[in-house]
Amino acid sequence: MTDPAQQPSPPLVWQKDRPTPRRQAPSVERIVQRALAIADAEGLPALSMRRIATDLRSGTASLYRYVTSRDELLDLMVDAAQGETDPPALTGDWRTDLTGIAADARATLLRHPWLGSELTGRPALGANSLRRYDLALAAASSLTADITFASHAVDAVTAYVFGTVAQELAELRAQQRTGLTEDEWRAGVGPYIRQVIDSGDYPQFARRVRDAEDLTPEEQFAFGLACVLDGIAARAPGTARSDPA
């Protein structure tokens, strides 16, 4: 009897041979592109093989001949989103290159509001995702030959991008939910904020409201990213502040 532990694993989505679509049947590319359009406009809860089949005027069962499950479809969608645009070319300057890669990643996540949760929840192993990760590692390797440090640096930049984009998307969802722009919301809470400031109980918050400059999302992103890159530079192997541990 064959040991179940030695049974060959089923092929990953990236290893499968796709059957040639029958005449007038939707191709895998059409299925994925329609899925992207639905998810971008309505969110992942609206996505189903039945919905895609309806939009493409096809039978649901016929779609399963080419994409066998919703999870497989999500893997294909993630990689298609990662391959929509060419990544920035490397210049050889690690800071310039990681800045460009971070900005490009931010733009992709904002185009596809559902993508961030999928990328943080599962490893992205498609060709486009791997190409972008390899490029980021190459950029960080211009700072150090230590691949462990380079990978941690890329992870730190990626975490920052995901966090800031999540905040931006939360603001957009709040606008959609309430129907109020940020300026309109501020006008609505203005009287309460004035009461809070006049109370004198929160002096630093009062300074923030009265004196701090409000940055655009792009300016906030650039500021935070510069801080992350400053920290990476300070901790790079061979620098005075690097931690041997």
C-alpha cells in the first residue's frame, strides 16, 4: 500500500496546464479580468464564479474547467494585478530604488482595494509577484550583501506601504459610508473640537489642531517612507548604529 505521506502533492495553480478554451468559451485571462473588475468595483464579497459566468454570458460549470475554485481564482487575480504595469527600473541607488518600488506598490494597492488583505494573508508565488519581490531584494542588495538584512529591509518597507494604504482606504470607505468628504466631516465635528481645545485638558492635541501643517496623502507617505529608509540605513551592516544581534 502506498504511504499517503508520500503521495505527490497536487500541482499549484502556477504549475497547471490550462486547457485551450472551446470555441466562444471565455479564456482564463477573460475570467480573471472580469473577476478583477467585479472585485475593484464591489469588493470580494460580490465575487463568485456564478457572477463571473453571468457577466461573461457563460455557464458556471464551463468556467470550472479552466479555474477550479475561488481560491485558485484569487491567486490568479493577485498575480494579474501585480503584472498590470512594469515595475520601476533599478538605478543602482538603493534608496531611490526602494522609494520607487514602494510608490509603485502603493499605486497598485490603491487601484485594487481588496489586494492588500490577500497579499498579507497568503504568499504570492505567481511569476509577476515573484518578479517584483526579486526586484525589491535586488534594490536592497545595493545597500548590503547580507541577504538576511536585505530581506528584512524589504519586509519593513512593504509593511509600511500596506499600513499607510490601509489607512488611506479606510478614509475612502468612511467617505462612501457617510457621504461626507474629509472637509465636510471636519466642518461637522468642528464645534466639538473647539470645545475640546477650550477645555485645556488636551494641550498637545490642541497644538496639533492649531499649529500643525496638514499634508496630502502623498506627502504623508513620502515622509513616513523616508523615516523607514533612514532607519534601514542606520541599521545596515557596517554602520556605527547597526546592531550585531
